[in-house]
Amino acid sequence: MEEVQTVSNDVGNLIETGLRNAREAVDRADLEAKVKGVYRQVALAPEGKYHFELGRSLAERLGYPVPLLDAIPAGAVESFAGVGYFFDLARLSPGESVLDLGSGSGADVFAAAVSVGHGGSVIGLDMTPEQLHKASGFLKGGAFPNVDFRQGHIEELPFEDASFDVVISNGAINLAPDKAAVFREAARVLRKGGRLVFADIVTKKPMTPEIVCNVDLWAACVGGAEQIDVYQQLIADSGLRLGERKRNPYEFLSGRARNATDRFGVMSLSFAATKD
């Protein structure tokens, strides 16, 4: 039995080593250009066809309350490309400061702003200029004075240590080549007792290097998805304590993305973690 277990562990280590090498082999400039290209279109043409669903119908199906969606700009909701609902886990309170990683056109930023009120603040960080331009346009006329948007990468946050009470994200971390850096940075900018609450795509089984190296599937939130045990270990290694977790009713649209879902158990989960 010990020999069988040793062989099983060796195979698992070989698979993980192969996937790690595959991720390192991905051309990051090419990947970033592909991701920006996809989400540029999400901002400019939300009515287009993508690997994934967009808009208000998706948000409602994931669990966003109708009154909350009614309280935020309709243009932000039309480009909503999240993979789950996590505000029930976040339990935002009036006066809290919030950072949204990969904020897109701002739907979750504005949702958070409603919860924290004028005494709180919310910053959305995104790397795609068209998304930022669209989101910032909803601030004209003094709407949402507690909201701001910044351009940047979620692996290297342009904020000081202990700057936020809560960090949120929706379907963006799986797009990052260096997820460990994302979690370390989130932990760094959180105050003691702060929370990281987010939804993301993970897998039950490790994917093949061929899928991991496919930048089209990576930009579709599939290729960059990490196996769940490895993913949770990355969170713990950053110094955050994992808490609640739930599965989201999220589905991909394209055949290639659905095939990966069926074969590797690709799924959306919401997580809550705390900085002790």
C-alpha cells in the first residue's frame, strides 16, 4: 500500500511540475494582450459573443439582489462578467474601505459603494484602458463620490501596506499568471482583521499543459484556473486564514470551455479569508 501511495504521489508531483513549467512557458506579454483584447470588447461591445455570459441576467442568476442591481449604473451591469456572488460572504459595513481587483466596468465597485455608504470608499483596479474609461464615465456629475478607479496589475498593487478593510475580486485572479503574488499583495494591503472575499474559477483536476498554454482559453477564464487544493494552499501561504466557501451556479457558453469544464471539473467558487 505504501508503494502504491508513493507512486501516486510521484505522479501527482510530475503533473504539478509539468503544469508549473507550462504556466512559466506562457508568453506573459501575449497573454496580457489577449486578456486586454477580450475585456476591451466586453467594455465596448457587451452584446457580442464570448466564451462566457455577460450582463444583468447573469448577475441575477448568480444571486445579485434586484434592488442592488437597480442602485448601480446600468452600463456597468451590461458589461458585468463576474463568475459568482460573494457580497453575502463579504458582509460589508458602512465606512469600510474596499479594493476591487480586476474591476472591469465597475459593477462590483458600485455594488460595494452602496454597502459602505458615503463614509466608506471603494477603489477599482484594472489593467484594460477601455474598461477603466467606461467605469470612470459613471462618476460624472458627482455620482458615487466615494468611488475611484486606477490602472494597474493585480500582481503588483500601487497601494501602501494596510490600506484597506476589504479586498474583493470577481473572476480576475485566474487570469493572472502569478496567483501567489496576487494573494501576497492582497494580504499586504489589508489591515489586520481585514478580509479577502472573491469569486474565481478553479478545477477539481489538474489541466493538461496544452490547455494551460492556450492563451485563448486562458483569457476565457479556463486555461489559468488552478486546481482547488493548490489554489487554497496559495491563499494560506500568503498569510490569510481561509473561512467560508461556496459554489456558484456559473456555466461557460462555448464548446471548448464546456469541454474543459466536463473533463477537469472547472467550477466557480466564492471564498472568504481573513488577515489575522
